[in-house]
Amino acid sequence: MDRRVAVLGTGKIGGILLQGLLKAGLSPQHVFPTVRRAERATALAKQLSIPVGTDNRAAARQAEIILLCVKPQTVREVLEEIRPEVTPDKLLVSVAASVSTAYMEDVLQGPIPVVRAMPNTPCVVGAGMTGLCKGKHATQTQLETARQFFDTVGRTVLVEEKHMDAVTGLSASGPAFVYIILESLAEAGVKVGLPRDAATLLSAQTLHGAARVALETGDHPAQLKDAVTTPAGCTIDGIMELEDGKLRVTLIKAVVKATERAKELILER
């Protein structure tokens, strides 16, 4: 966390990563965030109490690690802008969905170390999930540097680049799917008579606890489900309703569809 870091494109995911990294101990003097518009820079600087600029090239010049957090459609534009400042001794980490390391290496026109990352929004509370892969010029040590970087805001997994769109469809889009489940459980609580605030708390903590058990025990989800489901109990009746409503296949289809959409983004640049 003592590295100098440029965050190019401090929008939704860039802002979340920046806040998470600052909470994790990144020094405000070592971070150089940028946004496109001056008025947004002023507002964000006031919100975060750190300087925010609009000059991507100046930010890249000062940084050892460059976090590229722009939309896929603007990756080429930003890379061409900062290309004179990106040298082989720096590390470029991109969170732009669907943009391959080979594409970025080609635009940068040199042996630039590139790591592709796909984090998700829970990084803002240190509970994120990030998939990582490296380009041909990045070393295993540099990949580990990126991994340690994202470990400060959650968990990480190393995958082959061909799986990165699937990471996008599952863990990057996944929080939205989970929030719908959370909201539905809370609504169900209201339906059976619970106050809304209590129903929401019960739902959120139940999801949090169930996920934590899965992570800490390493047990298969089916095994954990069976441990809750007693013979002729109430849980099995609820499970029957879920199966009848095709919740399982609907969630699978949601991830598949999001993954397919991630593959299409590269065509829109």
C-alpha cells in the first residue's frame, strides 16, 4: 500500500476501488485519481478530501501502478493519451470489461506489463471479489503485486484470460442478482407480518452468514443446504417452492446471459 497509484476514471467502480483502497491504508499522498470533467473533479475532491484531476497523462506520469477504470469504449482513447508515460517499469491494471490484455499491449506499442482485473462493488466495504489474469509482458511477481493490491479490498482468484468474461457474468454482475434475492426475502418477511426494517436485517444477515459459512468451511453448497433441511420440516417446503419457481435455472441463465453480454462489449469499442 506504499505504491503510487493512478486511478484513471474515478467513476462508479473506480470510485469504489479508490474508497476501498483508502480505507485499507493507501496514503492519500500516493493516489492520483482522475475524472473527465472539471466540475466532477471538484465535487469528488471535496467528497474524498484528496486532490482529483482531469489530466490522465499527468496522473500516469506520477504513478507506479496505473488503475484503468474507464468504460471499454474509451480504453483506446485513454491508452493513447497516456502511452508516453507508460514504461516497462510500471504496471497497468485494467478493470475494463471484455478488453483483452493483448489489445491493450497493442495500443501501448511496447513491452508493457498489463494485468486484467474484474472486481465487484462490495470492494467498497472490503468484501469484494476480483478475478485476475496477466498479459504476456507481465511477470508472475507483477501478477502477485496486483493480487495483493486487490486482496486489501476482498478476495482474489487467478484465472486464465479466456475465463474473464465468465468472472464478469458471475461475480461482477452477481451482487445485483443477490440484491434482488435479498429484496425478495425482505418482502416475504413483510408478507408474513414482520416490520420492514427487521425483515431487511434478517434477510441481509442471513445471506451474509450463509456466504461466510460456505467460504470458511469450504463445504459444497448442497451439503450446507442439507444441514438446514430437516425431514418433514418447514425448509423443505420452501425449497419445493423455489424449485417449482425455477429459481435455480433462472439464476444460471442470468449468469450465462451476463457472460454473453460481456463478450459483446468488445464489439462496441
